[in-house]
Amino acid sequence: MTSMRLGRRPLLALGAAGLAMPAIGQTRPITLVVPFPPGGSTDLMGRLLAERMQRALGQPVVVENRGGSATVVGAEYVARAAPDGFTALVNSGTTLTLNPLLMRSLPYKVTDFAPVSLLSTLPFAFLLQNRLPRTIPEFVALAKERPGQLNYGTNGPSSFNNIAAVLVADRLGIRMQDVTYKGDAQQLNDFLAGTLDLLVVGGASAIQPHRNGQGRILAWTGERRLPVTPDIPNFVEYAPDTVAQTYFGLVVPARTPQAMIDRLSGAAREALQEPGLRDRLLSEGQFALGTGPEDYAAFLAREAERWAPVLKKMNLQID
């Protein structure tokens, strides 16, 4: 995968005073495009970030939902937006890691974007109906007794939660049936109605139903246990190489002036250093980061290198 453009100028100093320096068109809103419908972890990240970036920048920051086609609709919109720093994409791992590896006719390229900040990483949970087994070995035994009969909701074949489900199923030696939705909220409604056997979702979409007794988290796909659910294991504790974490980042159209990239990156980093926001994200199953553009670009390169052979082995290809 071609590396994203890196800026060479130093990041602006953090701090609301420095970030809110007068700029041309300062009263014009900055739009954070979320490539999913309202609800779900990506939308939550966008709204929490917008509120705090607005304070840091001293100008309006709004969220615009443009969901559809496994984040392609929103990503294509931002890729074609004016490179002036007033339109940014809150991207998930699907957008810049999986889609370029899986889709032949993707209407955007990774190089259409300039990195701003890696915001957070988050694992997925297998949220099961309460009637299903309570341990990983028992769940595996049931799935093997009913191959392909257990169904789960995802955000599309190329979405990270579906890839996580396929990876875990492969490592556990089981088969399940995926059902595609446009976002977490619709999946959750069908799960609560009993239509789906399980969900493969991250953050509040799994934690809240688990706490309310509306379902039960069997395990996470992360590397380390989440402090918010310390008693729930990761699949990697049962089977090796079952780590599948997505991430959220902030990118802008390529050719955006470096000064604007630095300004947005500084605001995002300041927002994610706020203890209240970090604690809120952790309670939602996310590990807050907040990196600079260079570190985010390096992370994207590592993710592509890691997932390319895995997806090839899975023989997955979309369209």
C-alpha cells in the first residue's frame, strides 16, 4: 500500500490558546464526517471529539453522518472535498485498512488522504444471547454441532467486525452466518428482538446490553483485558493469533496545507489528553491515543502490512 503523505513541519504547540489563534475563515465550521449512521462507536467518537476540538480551536466543529457501503460513501465525499482543512473524516479501520485491501473498484485511494491523528484503538466483543453457552469451549462445541447455523450481525463483508468474526471462527474451527447491516444501531435492535444469535461489535454497543442483562459478552478480540470488563477474557487466551482490533483516526483530503493539518492534529491531541474523555472512552471499550500525523501514517503502514497476508489466506474479496 502506498504510504500517506507526511508533513515535515513540527506540530503546533498544544494548548487552547495556541490552537485558537486567528485564522482566515475562523468562524466557518469545521465538519467531521462520520461514515456511519448516528449511533455506534464511530459516531460517539466523532461527537465527543467535535465538542472538545471546538473548545480548543475556538470555532464551530460539527458532525455530519454520511453512512453507507462500508464507509465508502463518507470516505469518498471527504476525498473529493476541498483541501482547506474544513472537512475531515473520522475514519475506522475499515476505511483505510480493509477496504483498500479487499475492494477492487474502490472509488478512493489511501493517498487521497493526509493523516491527522490516530485517535483510539478498540477490540470487538462477541455479544451472545443469554440462552447461548457461557464459556468459549462450550460455545465452540455448540457451533460445531450446528455448523453455519449461528448468525451474527456486521457492517458488511469488508467491515472490521466481520473480518474479526471470520478470523476468530477460523482460529476456533467453527462456521457462522453473517448478516449485513448499515450500522450498529440496527444490528442491536434485531439482537434485542432475538433475531440474531450474536453480535460482533465494539464499545457501548456490547458493554451496555451486557450490563443491562440483555445479552452477555463471551470474549473480546483484543490483546489485553478491558478494565471496564476485567472478568471477561480475550479469545487470544484460548486460541493463538485471534487478535482483531479496529481503530479510529482523523484524516483530511490530500494537499491540505500542513499548517491546517498541524492545527487539527494539535486540537485532537489536546482533546484526547483530557482525563474525562480518556475515562469516557475507556468505559466505552476504547483505548485513547491521540498521535501526531507522522505516527498515524506509520501505524497505517503497519496495519496494511499485517492484514494483507491474513486476508489473502482467508481468500476474501469484495466486488
